[in-house]
Amino acid sequence: MAFLVLAINPGSTSTKVALFQGDTVILAEEIAHPRETIAAFENVMAQFEFRYQLVKDAMATTDLTQLAAVVGRGGLLRPIAGGTYDVNEAMQRDLEIGVSGQHASNLGGLLARKIADDYGIPAYIVDPVVVDELEPVARISGNAHMERQSIFHALNQKAVARNVANKLGKAYAKSNFIVAHLGGGISVGAHKLGRVIDVNNALDGDGPMSPERSGSLPMGRFLDWAFSGEMTKTALHNEIVGRGGLVSYKGTNDLRDIERQIQNGDKEALGLFEAMAYQVAKEIGANAAVLKGEMDAIILTGGLARSAAFVKEISQYIHWIAPIMTEPGEDEMAALNEGAQRILQGIEEAKVYLGEE
């Protein structure tokens, strides 16, 4: 059956809403929020009523009485396995307090629950960034004071992996993939039989440099910088996330700008383009080792996968490992809807978020 589902994706500067009948988009809107509007709120949770009313207004001309479910973008919850989850009281509590940090996506499950309650229907979230399916060996960092964390583009990675599995005539749970999400941040995950058993921390940790994130850095040099007295902790964090990567070298997070500079003969831009592709390829190679060479495909996805030149640059290093499949861009709204539809159609069962055990 093609169920009517409302999807909600709150971001830092916008709220996306979309109404689906099965896989078909009935209505889609992206509501932009000027920075000064958002800045007027004390914190993320203070934006709830504001965003709730905007979603209601966006759907004002639509009959929602036939809604089967509402699905929201998952926020910074406690680490959980991938899948579609009911928005229960434990989840609402953890989203409200920001148990793993404050971000606009924390509002996704809360808005879904509120609107779902208006119509007496279920509310879900799907594959939040805190999906954690790491093998025990992958958690060991090399220092007893900290372990590796799984924070990555889980929603898109798992959605494209399922899509590719379908194209190959296989179930995701019976497939092995390496998925490289190439965007403002870059995450490369080893998907083994439906679980992401290793992945770099794409938020503020290790892995390849990206358009605006530094990725792994030489730790000795970083410590010298951190204790030089020139930088605050906040300033250092900003250098890693937001001002790292291409921004650090060339002042832009747009790969198209870099490609234009290359066309104009800029050798530094060419070197950075090649280095970012090189680092992505190295991470893919590392994940090939994690999967012991047993994989169905390497999947390149995210906004940077729209660049044929960037895909070609990466592919020259990895073409011998496994077939390369490109799924450019990302469709988070469709991925949210697909997660809800799988539950409504009885393909999967909704998981229960336990919170603090």
C-alpha cells in the first residue's frame, strides 16, 4: 500500500517538510530561517513552537486527516543501532535535554510526535547521525582515555546502500558495501550485512579532509598549536569544523569554485583537489581491509559525487577493489519517508528507543 506520510527535517537555517503518498511527493517545501530570526531564540528547544507553526502553515491547504504517520529527522540521541524508531517518552526526554548535544535536528522527532498526536497516529525517526554499529575492535582508539565514536551521515549512507542492494537484486542485510558520503563533511563506512561496522567520525574527528573539515591531523603539531596560547578551545574547534579542509586553504567550501580555479591554472587548487580525493581513496582502502576484501560495491554519494572529475580522481585509486557505483547528492526527505513506509507496510518493525538503561 502507498501510505500518506509527512516528513520533517529541521536544519540550522531551514525546516524542510514533504508529504508523500507512497514514494510519490505530493508537496514539498523548504522554509528558510534568516540567521537573525534563529539568533533571537535562547536555544534550540526554544524554537519548537515557532517551527511547529511553520510546519502547520506549510500544510494548511492540505487534508492531513488521512495521514498514516509523521517522520522526523533523528537528532543527537544516545548511540543506537540503525533503523526506524518510535518517538517514545524516553526519546522525547533525551531530545529535549540534548543528551548528546544541541542541534536543530533534535526538533525533528519532537515535531513529528506533536503533529502525530494531533491526528492519533505514530511518529518515527530514521537512522540518526548517532547510529552506532561499530565492532568492538573498531572502538579502540589507541588511548585508554577515549574511544572512537560513530557519528556519520547514517540516513543517506543506509538509504543509498539499500537502493544499490535493490539494484543488485540483493537484500541490504545480505550485502557488503563501502559507502563514501562526500559532502561538506565526508564519512566512509564499512557496511557488513546491514550494519556499519566501522566509520570515521565525520563531525569533528578522523578521516579525510573535506570542503570544510580538517579530518585527521598530525597530533603533535596540533598539540603545539593548542597550547601555543594563540587559540581558545572554541577557536580550535572552529578550525577543525567549519574552517578546515578547503576553507582553510582557499576560503571556499564549494568544490565548483576549486574546479574553476583549476581551469584557470591554479596549481594550489589542483593539489588540494587531488589531496582530498587521495584521502577519500585511502579511507576506502582502509574499509576494504575491514571487510577483508569481500564487498559487492563501493558507493560514492553526497553532493561532491556530482563532480565527474572528483569521482574520476577517486576511482583511479580504487577501481581494482570492487565495482564503483555513483549515487550523486542526497535525498534525506525520501530516506525519511522510506523508513516510515517500511514500517507501515510491515517490511520491518519499529524499534524501541530505551534511553538510559
